[in-house]
Amino acid sequence: MALSFDAVLQTVLRTCEARPDFANVARATIVRDVRGRVRLALEVRRETTLDEAALTADLAAALGDWFAPPILGENLAADLKRIRSLVFERHEPWADAWYEEASGAIAVVDSSRWYRLERRLSKLEWLAGEKARLPWPLREGMPAVATFYSFKGGVGRTTLVASTALQLALDGKRVVVVDLDVEAPGVANLLGATPTRGLLDYLVEHAALGRSSLDDLLASATALGREASLVSVVSAGTLDASYFEKLARLDFVGAQLDQAQPSPVTAALRALLTDLAKLSPRPDYILLDSRAGLHDVAGLSLHDLAHVDVLVGRDSDQGYQGLEMTVMALGKRRSFDDMRCLVVQTMAPNDSGSEEYERITKEYRTRSYGAFVDHVYPKLDDADEQDSPELDDATAAHYPAIIEFEPRLMHFTSLTVRRDQLLTADYRAAKERLVALCAPEPKTDEG
């Protein structure tokens, strides 16, 4: 059977470690290019030898076309230059220690000498392991940014955004809703907003010119009636022939190839948030209606743009798989202590007293708990004084806010006729939990 992508790195390790003379290698880096082919860079201990020709033959036999010879050697100046030309400019050849999670359960004889470099063109925000870079600290007087994300579409994410915006406006708060779902926009229509320009216009202009403005970008959410003046909307843009041209010019790669600078889209989205935060009067909340699925803009909005992540889903096998992957990615960027996350289970049976309701909501709670235990909550051996939350701890990040299925919200033309359905006890409870998560952080001595 042909070797699969998932088995390549394990095969490299097994092939190398099977050779007795590989004990003479002090450090080894696997460089996997954007097509998935691998190169090998080795540092052989001085005064020892390695039969590189034999190792090359072994790797070629084991990997086939997945292997890109020749093997590069640290002790040769020319080879060192070639190693650096194969990776991002800012990396040293031995910069990234090996970690097993990204490539499956791999038994490494001596993991301390193995390193790996991955060249990727997209999904960088989903794969990154460094701490999340928030647009500004969550402080009094600055708007809180919340991303509403769903792994699957059609689960009521945008409806939840609309309900949250309405409820915050009823509380007297100023809200800006931004439609980040540029490939399937909808929140502006739902809220009755018709701006002259949209998010795509802002992003394309900023990418081309290094600047843009909020001129004609915001419109009132007229569908909210008397609360419309408190809710402004940034639509994705006008759906016309020009929309395709603008969309085609966007690069949702999370970083440039050298990873030293953010991509034009990343820089533009950060600039947009900064501009929105400077509005007068200043908004209290910025709600991002994100793209569904493992999209680059979804990863960016979850990991680098928002203070609070709202994970929306319903009970289904795909929904549970998506929740697991999303929590796994968040756990790499945010620690247990700084995780501000709200899990929302939508489309629950609309009879909270039924056995079916209890069964489905318990299953969702259990699956969510398992994901947080595996990827976020501290383990028993590394928790200091605080134990991991329990399954039924209603204050914990994993514990879902539950919204029952409302068939009248499946098909309607205006929010004005569905206002009551957006203000049910379920929606109000979800909003209250979001508000609590958006509370300003306490000031430190440093300010």
C-alpha cells in the first residue's frame, strides 16, 4: 500500500533510528515543504561518521517520492546555507523542537535530538502554538471583542449574534457587528443594514494602500427597530460582479512566507478593529460573525482578534469532531487561566423536561468536557492549587449554554416579526454569560 501523508514523519524516524551509525547524529531536522515532501538536515558529531549515501538510499526506498534528497549536513558551510534557504527566513535550522501531537503518536528513540520545520501556506492560526495576540487588553473603557464561531453552518450562529446584539442594545450598550463570513455573508441582511461599503472594500483598500477608512462602512441595524441606533453593522460587502474581484484579491494566509510580518488581511483586520474602537461614541462590544469551518479567517478571528470565543454547535458527530478540533487549537494559544470561552449548544429539543432533552444536553456537555480536559484544563500532576472543573460545574468554560430549537427562526424575512423569539430565557442566559466573560481584567501595578 502506498505511503500516506500521515505516515511520512513516522517513517523517517523509524528509517533513521534503525541505522546503527545514526547514533552519531547530534541533531536532526525534518523539513516538510508546502507540498508535503520532506528533506533531512543533520548535524553529525565531530570525529564520527555517517554513511549518508546508505541513509539516502534507505529513505528513498521507504518514502518514495515523499523524500527530497540530498541529505544536508550542518558541518558543511554550503549545506548550512542551503538548509536556511529551505525554511522561513527567521528560523535557525534547530529552532523548533520535535513535538508528537502534530504528527501522531511517534516513538522516538532519542526525541531530544529531533527537530521539525513545517512550511505552510494557510491554516497557520489553527496550527500555531504561541500565545494569542489580542488587539488590546480587556480594560474599562475599551470595547470587548467576541467571535461567534461554528464548525458547521446552519446551526444558528448568526441568529445568536443578532439576539446578542439586540439584548445588549436593550441594556443600553453600543454594539458593532462585523460580518467576517465573506464567502457566505448574511448578518447584515438579517439586521436590516445596508452600508455603502463593506468589509471586503476595507480589506482590499488596506492591502493595496496600507490604509483604509470607516467612511460609509457602518449602517444601522434597522431590523432592530427602536434599538437600531445602538447597533451598527459592517457588512461583508455588496454582492455584485465586483464582489468576486475583491474576494479574489484577498489572501487569508495567517502570515507571510517569512512569518516575520502579518499578512495584508491580518494587518487590515487588526486596523479595522482599532478604527472601530476609536469611534465616538465608542462601542461597548464588537461582535464578529465568523466564517464556519476550518477557514483561515475563522482561525484568525478566534485566536488573534477576540477576547472571548463563542463556540456554537449542535449535537451531531461532525459537530462533536469540530468542537474537539476547535478546543484543541484554542488550548495551544490560551492557557486555562486566560481562557475566555463560551460553548453554546443550539437546536436542543424544545421540551426541557423530556428524557430526550436530558440525554442530548448531557451528551453535549460530556463531549465538551472531554475536549477541555484533554486540551485546556490542567492535569492532576501539573495543577497548582486549582483542580480542573467538574463535569457539572455550570460556571466552567466547557459547560454549554443551551438554546432550544425554535422552528419559527428557521424561515423568516425580518427580525421585526421574530423579536420575541430572540429574547427567550435561553438567549438571555447565553448573553449574560457572555457579558460576564467580557468583564474588564483587574488592573495591575503596571497598569
